Amino acid sequence: MKDLIFLGIQCSGKWTQSKLLLKDNDNYEYLEMGQLFRAIMSNDNIIGNFVKDIVNNGKLVDPFVSRDRFYTALEIANKKWNHLLIDWFPRSMSQAEFVVPSIEKYQRDYIVIHLLLSKEKAIERMLKRVEIEGRKDDTIETMNTRITTFMAETLPVIEYFTSLGKVITINGDGTIEEVQAELRNKLGL
């Protein structure tokens, strides 16, 4: 088994597909940075307000904030002898520059799952998410900023992992079941 890193444009199905894989596999520990940051943002203090300002403007949180959270998750997974299922991280090359050596330090193997989805379909799904979840950080302005940031910051990360031979690409435009079937097939599950 390998650590799994899910990357893709916003609303490509990373959370949904991750959760489906976790349902019947208790050898994985789940790490979603967005979830951690939303918890941090719920605190009215220097760190919570700092992260809230960045996220609400659709930008990436500085690496020094995410680095400690990643190290902590990696240490916990190692202590429990479990694998990590990482949802939507690393999002930038500066994050990848501390993620890869950290994973290699513990002699862990990993694979990056790129859920491929068009920008148009991502916006369509984001608008549906606003209706369903009503997240405060989902505005048209922040959606466009997030997509622009994904294209500028995260696509190079996916290309980097591709150059290392660590990426499998999954068509994120199918039904939930179709995407899960392709994912499991390519992972050999």
C-alpha cells in the first residue's frame, strides 16, 4: 500500500472519492488541509484571523502554517503504522518541497491521484456546492481566484509529480460511481 495524494481543480471530487476509498479501508488516516484550516479559522485569534483572511480571499495559506500540520499528520500515521490519504495537498511547489522529502525520510511510498476536470465543469459544481453547503468562502470572486491559483500554483505541482512517475490521472467528469470505479481499477483495488 502507498500513501495517496489527491489533487485536482476545485470540485473535481477529491473529498467524495477519498471518503469512498476510506469506507472499506481502515489502513488509511485521512488528512484534509482545508478542513484543518476551517477549524483554525473558527478561532478568533492571531492564527485563526490570519488564515481566515487568506482563505476568504481565495489564496493559498502560507507554507509555514501547513508545514507543521503535515509533519504532525505524518508522525501520527507513522506511529499507528497506517498510510495517509491526503486530500488537496500540496497545492504549491513550496509545499511540495517539504512534503516529498518528509515522505521519503520515513521511506514511505506514495502515488498522486490527479482528478482531471475542466474549468467550466468546476465552476458549475462550485455553484451547486454554494446552493447545498452555503460556504461563506464560495463566492464568484473567490472561485475565480481559486481556479487561477490552481492553474498557476497546483498544475506545476502535478507536472512535477508526473516527472517523478508518481501520477495517475482519473477522469473527474463522470458519475461518482464511474470515477470511483476508474480510481479503484488504476490503484489495483
